[in-house]
Amino acid sequence: MAHYFVGLICHVMAETSFKNFQNQPLIEPLIHISALKADHMRDKLKEVGRLWKKYLDLIMDLEDFELYKTIMSSQTSQPHRAVVEHWVRQAVYQRMGQPVPQVAQAPNPLVVNISARHCHLTQEAVDALFGAGHQLSVHKWLYQDGQFAAKETITLVGPRSRVISNLRILGPCRSLNQVELAYTDAVALGFDIPLRSSGDIAQTPGAMLMGPNGFFEMDSGVIRALRHVHMHPEDARFYQVSAGDFMTMKVGGACGVQFEQMLVRVDPSFKLEVHIDTDEGNACNLLPTTSCELIKV
């Protein structure tokens, strides 16, 4: 946790040229936290927590800090790094009296996640693979509300009789069966898969799935998912796009790239999140600290 907050603070410090404000009391707790990180002293976590609170007290209004405490004390999940960084960035720029950059003006932080190979199944398929009436159980909650990686996994059998074992099921159950692979996965298995948006599975390859209770044959549904961004309507208004539009995402870092043809999906239940697959994530060496920017085209 100490390293988590230090990374956030240092990232924003560098962005705001914090060296210009060394005489302010704000810098003292940051120096102490950095020293703790360098020493890797786990027994100092309580001290880090105290100093982090002191830092927040100095840069945030009481109302903002109460919101921070409420969310961070939640036992259901920890805020995504991008969410906390978004709060800190806004607070630091406001406190320093500097112009707030475009990325900090957005109503919500941009979260970019790599979507590894997985499948979505109907209840019928789950029954065939795991037994009648079986219900998927939660292994890990995902960033989108109500979505989760299930504890249950299956084996995917390809045309060349090659297999991928431990293919993760994402829940809850859906109205169609769909397997999402990266191109490298497809080549290894012998699939010739099309690039499609989720749910568009007409005239796509099928596959055989194997579970602990039996087999299930898919007539179609194996695809490479088109890279896409989930948006709440307020995000769509900010970026001036609509559902079905395409955007470009600029990725920074040593392996910086631009991903074009980023499909926009809009729904009131969505949180702002980009999904790219493992091939794309590896190509740009995507890390939690990698800068990403959505651009309207």
C-alpha cells in the first residue's frame, strides 16, 4: 500500500513540477513517505498512513477527504489506481493554482485494462459443463459494476486438437456463448477468427468446450474482440462522441503507440474503461503508470 500511494504522489509531483514548491509544508510528509519506500520498511505502514492523511489534509477540502475515507474504507473493493490518481491530480493542481490539464477536467478517470482470453456462457452451457443448475461463483469483481471473473474455468479445444486449459469464464451468464481470443491464441489453436464487436458472432467459428461435467459444442462465437471503450453518458458528452463512434487512444511510454478504431459503447451502467487484448497490451508494454489519452477523430 505504501508503494501504491508513493507512486501516485510522485507521478503527480513530477507532472506539476513540484520542485518549485519545496518551501511549502506540503512537501514534508512526501519526503518522509519516499524515505519509507526506499527502506522497504513494512513495519512503518501505520506511519505511512498517518503521513498520507496529513498530505491529504493539506491538499484537499474536508468534503473531498471525507469522500476519500468513505471509499477507501469500503470492504468490497479498493478504488482503481486511476481513480485515486484522478482525485490527487485535481486536488494538487487546484491547490497549486495551476491550470488543470484536459485529463483532469474529465468527469471520470480513464481506466485502461488488458482483457485476456476468456469466454461468456449461457446458463445452458454452464449446466452442460458443470452440472444442471450450477451457478457461477465470484473469483474477482471486475471494474464494470456487476461483472466478475468466475472461479470456474474450462478447456477450449481448437481445430488442430490443440487446447487452452483454464480458460476463465466471465459472469454473470449471458444470452449467447462467446469466446474472445487474441490473434496469437487463435494461431496456436488453429482458428481463423474475425475481428468483431462483442455480441456480433454471425458466421464466426465454433468450438468445443470441455468442463468437469461434460462437453458443450459452440456452433459459432469465437472472435477477436474489437478494442473498445465503455462510457457513461456524461463521459460521452465530455468527449463529444456517441455510441458506435470510433476514437483513437494515444499510449505513452517507451513503446508508445496509437490505437485507432476504438469502438465507443455508451450505457448509463458503464464506467469509463478501455479494453484492449493481450497482443495490444504487450505491444505497448501497458503498465498501471502508462499514460493514455482518448482522442476524438
